[in-house]
Amino acid sequence: MTIRLTDHLRLTSIAALAVLLASCGRKAPAPAAPANVPAESSALQADTHHPAGIDWFAGDVEAAFAAAKAADKPLYLYWGAEWCPPCAQIKSTIFNRREFQERSKLFVPVYLDGDTPGAQKHGEHFGVVGYPTMILFRADGTEITRLPGGVDVERYASILDVALSDAHPVPQILAAIRKGEPVSQNDWRLLAYHSWSTDNHRTVAEGDEISTFRLLSERCPAELVADCTRFFFDYLDAVATAVESDPKALNGLDRALARKTLLERLRSPAIARANVENLAFGAKDVIGLLSDAGTTERTQLTTGWRDALDVLDAQGASPALSPPEHLNMLRARVQLAQLDAPDAPLPAPLVAQMRQAVAAVSADTHDAYARQAAINSAANLYWEAGLDADANALLVAELQKSKSPYYFMLDLADLAQKAGREKEAVDWLAKAYGAAQGPATRFQWGASYLLGLLEMTPDDTQRIERVGLEVLGELGESPDAFYQRTQIRLENLNGKLLEWGDTSERRAVLERLRTRTGEICRGLPADDAGRRNCEDFLKSAAPTAHA
């Protein structure tokens, strides 16, 4: 679960750390190259913040696939953004480690930043939404798996080894299991660590999650129980989502069985270490799903979860938690403390422990990427605990240190709005948009600014029109913009603007925004899907007769 102070980047999955996104211009595919050119690769790293120590492919994505095919090597695609804390976590815990860098020589590594030309169009082609997404392909372009973000480097390297050793693609493994056919232990492990949160329903159709993850959890070999407990958490995540709309999605017998299974597995240190992200982010949803407030079952699950957190937090535990992971464990303890008493004050020792941990992480974390991830986790810990003043002070101080301060300005806007300081919130949104860098990022931050104006200052039609035209102008500079994350935000803006435009003055603003959009759309190729996406914006906002 990507924990953010608002929903502008949120993904909702117990097991996901990753994740939600950027193209600036059309670029013809470069000629296929047989291998990387080190000098170009080094220049690329210097210009675009590519993590060092890896010979990232210097050409575009099409050329990279051609090079992989020519060299008969797998291709590793990383899709992320410079400002994204989960991406920063990957760079500071995976990409900078010898274990990954050595393995990178076995495949063609491709670094695709969401703000590079064509990135959002590529994102739509590969079915990716969340930052970061990491996909391994065979030399012929067949997707093998999507790699997880919330695991330690040794586990990540181990799964990468499995994927590189001529493993079957994840959809093929899943199909075999559904047919009752035998699959290898390596195939089971690859499936267990597949990043379902960034899969975007390409492997498991929407609506099939409960039955699929229950099947996988039940059929997984007993000797792989630690890894395959990840399926069990995926199953619980899917059920929790279903129960929100249908309370009967989980019957009493299945609830009791799941509770018994969870209690047993929480006692295993091996299971805890294979499920760090599930334990960090799943406490509230899972325990709330499987027990009722004030019951013995609730106490048992809460105690068992705390004990599992103790195993992960223990001094000398292997693997050691990263600073963000340590803060996320504290966040889980906050959720456990608030589970049955959300409005009660937190225990003073826990508050002191949080402040001490945040101060230590802030003082000891100097690498820019590690710090971006750690401060984000610290701010979310304070937010979860209701320590808004602490979160505000932390983020304001971080603006002078962060490589991407505009990211934290959105959080400061959230905090100000939550406190009822709407003018301050709008000011932070304006500053964030003004500081944002990169075409997709600028549109994303501009969309947040415009949405904030619609919500907090709906009568300021002049400012809404001015900002709306500016934000649309960002798209005018990016012919490949009307895809993936950018298109998702455009659709959100579309609904909010149409809902807002309920007076003659506001309808006039919408008409001028439609006119500007039409100018942008006409500059796109007639047969391009992006043009159709563009033309759909505010399509139903035709002027109506005055009441």
C-alpha cells in the first residue's frame, strides 16, 4: 500500500509498497543496437539521474527490445519517477547493491522515467500504472513476471535468479495450477513474489481475485509456506475489498478458518520475514476483517500481530529493516493501538518511541534517495498517529533538503486543508505546481492544484480558469501525454469540472477550457488513440439553456 496523506497517489493493496503517473514528445525508434554503449550510458546517468553501477540501455524502449533479442538476453524494465518515495526506496536498497548490479549484466536493463518522451504511452502498452513497476521479459518480448518492491535485496536477488533461470511466465504458471497440473517449486516462488499490485489485472481478472488467491494459498506446497503466505494475504486483501460492498462476501466458517490460519502463521519468524510489507500495512484491514471489537479473537490477533512485529524489529534480525520499513512497523503499532479506540490518546511510550525513531532517521539518513523514502514514511507515521503538527514541522524542514520538495508540498497542503486552513492549503498547491519538474509531473501536480481550487475556492472562477488553461497548456507541450497516468488524471478532472460547472458563469469557463482542449487535440495525429482521449475531455460540457 502506498501510504499518502491524500488519494492523489494512492494504491489500495495490503501487499503493495509501490504504488501511482508522463511523456513529453514523439520520438522515432532508434536503430537496433547489438549492445549498450558505455559512454552513452554514463552520459545518460548523469543527465537523467539513472542509478549508478548499472549499464542502463542508452536507447529507447523499442531499440532495447531489439538489442535484447539480438543478444538473446532477457530485458528488465523499470518504470518510475524521480520524486516517487517507493522508487527512491528501490534505488537506495536494490539498485545500489552488488547483488543486483552483478545480475544486471545478465539482462538488458531499461530505465524508463515517467517524464521521458513516450513514457506514458509505453506505460499504457505494458499495462502499468503504479510507480515503481519492474517487469522482466524474455528475449522474445514475452513477459515473465513483475517484481515486488517491498522485499529485501537478498530475497529480491533470489527471485530474480529464479526468473532468469528460464522460468515459465507467470500467466503460464497460473494456468497450469488452475488445471491441476504440477509446477516446480521455483515456479511457485516466482508466483508468490509476483507484484499483483502493479499487474493491473493482466494476469488475474477483476472479480477473480478471491477465488484465485484462495486456490493458490491452499495448493502451495507446505515446504514453501513462508513464501506462499503472501497468497494468503492477497486473499485477505481481496476479501476485505469485497466486504466493503457486500458484507456477505465472507461467511462465518471461512472467517473462523482464516483467523485460525493467520494466528498460526503469525507465530513463524520465517513467515514474518517473507511478509514484511503485509505486516507493515495490513494490520487494520486484516484484523478488522477477521474479528470484532472487544472480543477474545480481536485480542488474540492483535497480540499475535504485535509479536510478529517484534520479530522483525528485533536487534540482529536478518534481514535488518531499512529506516522506512522500521517506521512503517511503528505505523502498524499505531494502527493496532487505535483499532478499538480510534479517538483515544496513544500510549505515551509509543508516541515517544515514534518521535525518537523519526529524529534518528532524519539525523542519520543522508543519501538523497534513502531520505526521500524515509521522510515520506515518517510523515505518514505522524499522520496516522494524529500528530499533524509534528508532520507539518518535519515536512517544512525537509523542503530545503529534498531533491523533489514539490512532492512534500502536496502533503503540506493536505495537512493545512485537514486543519481548516484552506488558503494555506491552496498556496501550498500553487507552490507545488510551480516547483514541479517534468511534463507528466507538472500536469499531475497542476491537476492537484486545480482540483484543490474546485473543492476549496469554487467561486473563484477567474483563478480556476487561469489555472485550468495553464494545466491544459502542459499537455499542449506533450504530444504523447494523453495516455496512462496523465489520462487517468484528465478523466478525474473531467468529472470534477463538469460537476462544478452548474452556473452560467462557470459554464462559460468550461467552454473556454473546451476550446483550448480542441486546439491541443487538433495538433495530434488523427488516428492516434491519444487524440480520442483528448477529444473526450469535457465532451459532455456543451452549454445548456439558462434555467
